[in-house]
Amino acid sequence: MEKINVPLADRSYSILIGSGILSGLGKELSALSFPQRIAVISNPKVDNLYGRAVLDSLKTSGFSPLMFTIPDGEEFKSQKTLQSIYDFLIENSFDRGCGLITLGGGVVGDIAGFAAATFLRGIPYVQIPTTLLAQVDSSVGGKTAVNHSLGKNLIGAFYQPEMVLIDISLLHTLEPREVSAGLAEVIKYGVICDYDFFCWLEKNVVQLRNRDVKALAHAIKRACQIKSEIVVTDEKEGSVRAFLNYGHTFGHAIENLSGYGEWKHGEAVSVGMVVAAKISLKQGFCTQQDVDRLTQLLKNLELPIAPPDFPLSAYVASMQRDKKVKQGTLTLVLNRGIGEVFLQKTDNISSVFSSVL
Ligand code: NAD
Ligand code: GLY
């Protein structure tokens, strides 16, 4: 088992990465003196696959867990679902001496993490990410949120977990489309700060698509290292954490305009990265070859590279509602070649995007 520490003073925690480590959950939580009474939040699909293993491990170590499932899908990452989690916690008399576990992909992690952040002004929680996307990105760093009908993740909080437990063996039940979606966020790390990792990804396309455990373990570990280093430097996105939003503003607009759930988050980010790279090319910060390499890698991993057909005005209106817009100014994340990004402010979203769409 690998351990990556996320040193954030009194909010520090460890990311545990390994294959077959879910059964050790109870022991890990005992070592942390995690609360004895625990709400486990999942969805029916993940509960059927892994709920029993989680509950057994907890009970064997003396914990009292209670499972609550929310409906499966991005469209349920809503205030209504959040309310149902609060109802469950209150009806079952959970108090400040209790804890919460998120068991699922980014949807469960984000919404249940936000419930933990806000219930009784905050109870301790642990992330058990079960999709590749959640293992390489959403479970680390403490961003929690629900969507609003007008925009992604518009209601949320920064709230760090007490531990992240990543069991790579859980990925064998994922749909191929979900593996690809997770790989989009993995590629993002290569583009924003690690050229060698980007080259490694280019060379390991077949292994990654086939879910070779060694290749996945390397990709997950490197992704978590990069993300935790960035989060430790800038926990609340005052500076470099914004690099992690590469491809996201346009990606969020795709998700919002298409109707939540139609496009996977990672698929929308894939297209968003191509758009960001094309803007970077237009402004002379990278070459056509860089754009082609990124596009080819995404295609090889069966990710989309072209945006759905919405009018420019709809994309612009959606991006203007993005939470990263401040007083009408949007911060773009652009790439210098591959392996470096920088922030550029623009108050003319329309002209920047019209040049590449
Ligand atoms: P998801 O949570 O919807 O999971 C995708 C599908 O996989 C679901 O149907 C789920 O039930 C299923 N699933 C989960 N684990 C499985 C397993 N082991 N085997 C079989 N099926 C399994 O989607 P996602 O891609 O994991 O997460 C996307 C969400 O993450 C978006 O809402 C996005 O905004 C958010 N996100 C948050 C952050 C952050 O920093 N907090 C970062 C990136 C993305
Ligand atoms: N996924 C972006 C972030 O965690 O900052």
C-alpha cells in the first residue's frame, strides 16, 4: 500500500492507495480514532457491489455503520438529494460525535462531502472513491458541492476529509466509458505540470485502456501526488489550484447545456482541454503539434474532442455564470506547450471562444 500525505496543519490527512485494501477500512479508521457511529452514503449500484464489504469491515472493527443510498447520476447531484441526506442523518439521530463515509464516484463524493461539511456545521468524513475519476481527482482536495440548474457546483464548500482510501481493484467493475472519463482528468495533470507523465501516458494507452493494474496504479499515484502538492500550496484556489480547472470552464458549460448526466464530466473536460489548447495555439503559446498530440491522446483513450452543437451565445451565457467569473472577468487556464499552464484574465469571453469554435 502506498501512502501520500496531504499536510494541511489541523486538516492534514493521508491518501491510501492499493489493490484489495477495502477490507482494511475498519482498521485504518480505528487507527484514526474515527467516530464509532458512521453514516455511509452511496448509490444503489455501488452499494450492491461494495456496500457489504464496507459494512463488514467497519463492524468487525467495532463501528456502527448505517447505509443510505442516493439515486445514481449527475442529475441527482442536487439540493433535493442533499436534503434527503440531511433528513436521513436527522431522522437517525446522528450528532456531532458521528462520522460519514462517501462510497462512490465523484457525484456521491461531492454531495455527501458537502453534507458532511454542513451538517451540524461539520462532521468528520472519509472518501472512498470508486471511479477512476474520483480516485485521481474529486476525492482529494476537499472541494464539495451540489449543482444548480443554472450551473455546475455552484453551491459548495472546501472541506477536507480525514482520509482517502483508494482501492484500485474496485475499478474492474467500471464501464469502459467511465474509465475513459477518468483518464481525461489524468491527462490534465500531464498538460498542466508534467511533460514526462504526458509522454508516459502516450506510451501506455493500451495498458490503461485494458486496466492493467500496474499502469493504473502509476497513473493514480502520480495524479494524487500532483493534486495534493497543488492543494497544499493553495487550498482555497487563490492561485495555482486554478490550474486544475484546465478545460473545466468550457466543460462545465457542455454539462450544463446538455442537461446534467448526458455528458460525463471527464468527457466534457476532454473537449474543454482541446478548446483551451486551441485558444493557447491561437495566442501563440503552444504549437499545432502540441494540440495534435493532446487531441490524439484523448482520441486514443476513446474520449470526445469536438463540442456539441450549441450556439456560441449559449456557451458564453453558461460560462458567464461559472463560479470562477469575478465581476464579469473569467480566468482562462492556457497551456504553454505541454507541461506548463498559466492564468489569463478575459472580459471578452465571446471573442476568445468564437475564434476556436
Ligand atoms: P459518477 O459519480 O456519476 O460515477 C459514474 C458511474 O459509475 C455511476 O453510474 C456510478 O454509479 C458508477 N460507479 C461508481 N463506482 C463504480 C464501480 N466501482 N463499478 C461500477 N460502477 C461504478 O461520476 P464520476 O465521473 O465519478 O464523477 C463526476 C463528478 O465529479 C461530477 O459531478 C464532477 O463535477 C465531480 N468532480 C469533482 C471534483 C472535485 O474536486 N470535488 C473534481 C472532478 C470532478
Ligand atoms: N478539480 C479541481 C480542484 O480540485 O481544484
